[in-house]
Amino acid sequence: MRSAIFGGPQDITVGERPDPAIEEPTDAIVRVSLACVCGSDLWYYRGLSPHDLGAIGHEFIGIVDEVGAEVRDLRPGDFVVTPFTYSDGTCVLCRAGWPSNCINGGGFGNRGMDGGQGEAVRVPFADATLVRVPGSNHSDEILRSVLALSDVACTGHHAAVSGAVGPGMTVAVVGDGAVGLSAVLAAKRLGAERIIALSRNPARQAVAREFGATDIVAERGDAAIEAVREMTDGLGVESALECVGTSESMNTAFAIARSGSVVGAVGAPHDVEVPIDVVIFRNVGLRGGVAPARKYIPELLPDVLDGRINPGRVLDFETDLDHIVEGYKAMDERRAIKALVRVAPAR
Amino acid sequence: MRSAIFGGPQDITVGERPDPAIEEPTDAIVRVSLACVCGSDLWYYRGLSPHDLGAIGHEFIGIVDEVGAEVRDLRPGDFVVTPFTYSDGTCVLCRAGWPSNCINGGGFGNRGMDGGQGEAVRVPFADATLVRVPGSNHSDEILRSVLALSDVACTGHHAAVSGAVGPGMTVAVVGDGAVGLSAVLAAKRLGAERIIALSRNPARQAVAREFGATDIVAERGDAAIEAVREMTDGLGVESALECVGTSESMNTAFAIARSGSVVGAVGAPHDVEVPIDVVIFRNVGLRGGVAPARKYIPELLPDVLDGRINPGRVLDFETDLDHIVEGYKAMDERRAIKALVRVAPAR
């Protein structure tokens, strides 16, 4: 099959990889329809995070092609969305609501697993991992938003849930990448009344506003902190969402978080120092991490299918599998928020 | 009046300080009956944290001596327990349940405020700060436990609340000081089924067991982590409580915390690094800080007065005001868990 192949930093090509086959009776093979490029793929592309050579990509939707003998809830032809991690659904951590920390789980597109940026993927624990998408003849807009549920929309949602966002609250989102914008959307969906997006990029500001941001802070660093404090009577916001993963963004999030609140953090961390004095002396908590997408997808999918939320709006660049490197480049050069990759016709 | 006086590291004397007087109509003057020495006082005594010269001490109970014109709920003669921070009770942070972060609040025994380790204290916002202790002729044991509510018992409770301890859970407590032991007691009170105390001091192990610890881990560092993991099927505990405030203790807490759980941290931090990779990749949260004692005291006081909990049990050394330095020394040399200071007869 055709697949994107990670050959090292700055080296994404498309070539042949072995067709996936059922290995365990709980596996399914999914033919990929749409995939996308994740901000975390960029870390690999830039050589800032290690990644195995070979398959890459963990965000995809597609059609079930084959199922193992013990798969009960899915059959060939089912249209499915795949969370970016697979999980057995039965371990103590899955049962506690943490499928992305499944004891027997893992991610796609690395460490020997097929990547979403290819024509087909072997999915372990298919019944527990995959979510069937009801209905048919969905519009392209809906499909793009279903695709967003594979990671970015759930990751933004996890930021908001971790930051305990609730009705009527004032929230700030640090980071205007696809995850930060998704966090704006999630905060709005969870009832936040005032949503301050930190962004100085006009195109991203526009998406933030469309997603529900009521205020934009274009300053950075100390000036951004001062601006948010001024907007909140000097108290800071009731929930600050950290969607970058650097020490600067973490410090900004804590500095603008109201005493007693929780910073919801989902940025993949790169040498991040947590300002412990703020944690302890201002009682500002820190929650978040790798989103339990498998838990969130069933909750968010109806809103996507009914058009109440359109998280796919972050996909502002489009290419096909053969030209996937263009998606990486567009994101690397910040010409695009997030790249959609058309792999095969979606139904 | 007589008062302990902080003269710098290793320099605690007892001398004269001005008698406190009502300055604001919301003030009360409290004559101190019992005080104690806090672990955080030791940081000052050791020269590891800065402290103003002069008054010191923030844990005390006593009798209201005088009230300002606007004090409504208290009168001279009332027996009261004082949380270690004062708070106005009306600001947005107080109303949100964070009196220890009150916008107009502060602590005792530093920055111009009278210390609890003295004969009398001016208490701002008396109605909002002080908690009247009902009943009379309480036993010395009960009084010691009421005194513990001024800080250490509430701080241990805050660790457990922050770590989301609940019925049936497996909890580990890192730190066997007075706060750590109080966290054991709090975890037990909140229904934890299994409580693992990390301690290698036999006297403290005994108090931990009395407070509800079901298991003791005497190892340290990596060996302690391994021991706790072995005791928990390799998964770690459902709540890890950090009651020290060092990088080692924080790392231990995160290492033994189950994925998806929250580390409850109340140790005053000294160059603490939070293991952010555990936060993000294992979804282990971090909550805690300066305990909102004023919120907790009314909840815990009935249990103390009825003898259901005896947090004063951590006070295993006793002295009077004139000999208070002996309490510091006993704690500094780890001969005592925590020192009680008899200042005046309690009723």
C-alpha cells in the first residue's frame, strides 16, 4: 500500500509499505479516507522529538475493510473514526476513563504501528478503539469535523475539561494552533461566557472568533499577562488553557490563572518548567495531558453530525497522500493551521 | 507583652513586643492560650526561607480580649481558633472558597503582623477569620487537636482534598512530618481504604498507624517507588499526597501516582521541579497549596470536639513561651514531630 514514510527530520516521502493484515482476532483493518497532519508530527519533522523511521500519522477516518474473528460490533463497510490511541477498553485505566493511558494500548504511526497517513491501518482492540459513525452521505464539511475528532478536537476538549471550564466562566486560551483553537471551541461548547484567545495571527484570530472567542489578546509574554489581568479586574481568568507546551506558554497560563483555578494543559511538553510557587501559593492546579479521545468521541460526535460544532474548520490546507509533504511544509512555515490529506474517497 | 522574636537564622528569643491594639473596627485582639511551631517556621529558623525580624508564629488558639466596633459575631471571652491566614470573607476569592488567597488577606507572624508565638495577636476581619469553639471545659487532648486545626490538620486535609481522596481508595502519603501525618488522618477520615505512609522513623510510623495508615514503606527514593508500585499491581496509588516540598518528594509522588490521578501537594516548595512528562503523558494532575483553613475548620471542628479525630496527636513535644526555642531545636533535630507551646492557661 501507499503510505507516508518518515525518513528523519525534514524527510517525509510517500512510498510502499506492507499491506496490513489481521494479526489478532480483535483487530480490524481500516482503509483510510481522510487523514491529517498533527502539530506533534511537526515536532518529529523538525527533529525536536524522536520518531521511528517508517509509518507516521495518527489522525484518520475511514472504512472498515476486514475484522478479526472476535470483533463483535463492527463489520466491513462500517465508516469509523479512530482515536489517536488504541485501547483495550477493559483494563483498570480504561475503566477509570483513561483510554489514552490503557495498560495494553499505544499510538498509531510509530513503534511498529501503521500510520494514519497511509492507505490502511491495522487497529488493535477494534471494538474498544473504533467509533462507528452513524448515517451516510455526510457532507465534506461534516467529514472534516469527524476527522478532527480523531485528535485535535478531543485534545482541545480535554484542555477545557481539565481546566474545569463550566457555564458562565471567563476562560483564556494560550496557543492559537489547531489545538488552541479547538480549546476555544470546547470552552464555548461547555458554556464559557467570555473566552480570551491569545493570538497575533489574523487568520487564526478569525477562526478563534468563529469558534466563540469574545476577546483577542495580540500581545505576547509579560504584555499578554498584563492585558489579560487588566481585562479581569486584576484577578486573572477562571480557567487558563495551555495549548503550546513550552515554559513560556506554561508560565503565561499560570500567571493569568485566577487563584484557586486549574490550568488545563495539553501542549506536548518540551523542557517545560511548571511555576510551582504559583501552584502552591496561589492554589492554581495543573491538569491535562494526552486526551482520552476514545471517551470523548461518543460525546462530541452527535454535535458534529448535527452541525452544532465544526471543529474541522481548523483544517485550512488540503492535499492528497502523494503530496502530503506539502501539508507538513505549510504547517512548518505557519502558512496553514492544519493540513487535511485526502487518501481515498470517503463515502 | 511577651513574644517570641525572630532575630535571624538560629535566633529565636523571647522578649517584649508592643501590646496589640484595635486598629480597624473589624479587628479583634486574641489572648493566646496555646501555640505551636510549624514546619515552615523551621525553614526560617534554618535560614532557608526569608522572614522579617520580629514576631513569628501563625498557629494559635485563645480567648477574645477585645473587639472593634464593627465586629458582630464575637465578644470578649469567646474561645476561638485562628486559621493561619486572615481573610475578609467577602472578596471574590473568599467567596469562591479560597480564603487563604483572600485579596485583602495575609498571614500572621510576619510582615508587621503579630505572631501566634506571643501573648496576644491583633486579628483583622475578626468575624470572617476567627472560628468560635463551642462548649467549655474541653480536655487538654481536645484543645491540642483544636490547636492543630489552625494549620497542620487543615493542611493535611487540603492535601487529601486536592488529591481527590474518596471512599475505598488507595492513597500514599509522601512525608512523615506533622503535615504528612495529618494527611494520613485526613485520607482516613475521607474514607480511603488503604493508606501507605512513606516513613522510616519508628515514632512517626506509630502515629501514622494510629491515624489510619495500613502500610508503611520505609524505603526511600527509587526503592520506595518500586515498593509502592509492587503493592499496587504496578499501577501506583489512586491518590499520592506530597507533604514535603522538595523535588525528590514531588518526583516520588508523581512516580507512584496512578495514571489519571491527582497529586495533592501541600509541601512549601523549595526549588521543586514538577515532572511535566508524567503530568502530560500519564494524565497525572497537580493540585494543592496553602490550605484554605478558614473553610475547613468549621467542617473539621465537630469531629475534633466529638473526639472522632485527634490531629493534636502530632504535638509530641511540649514547652512554654519562655522556652519556645527548645521546641524549635527539638523539631530541627527531628527529636520532635511538632512542638506545643503553652502561652497562657486555656479555659
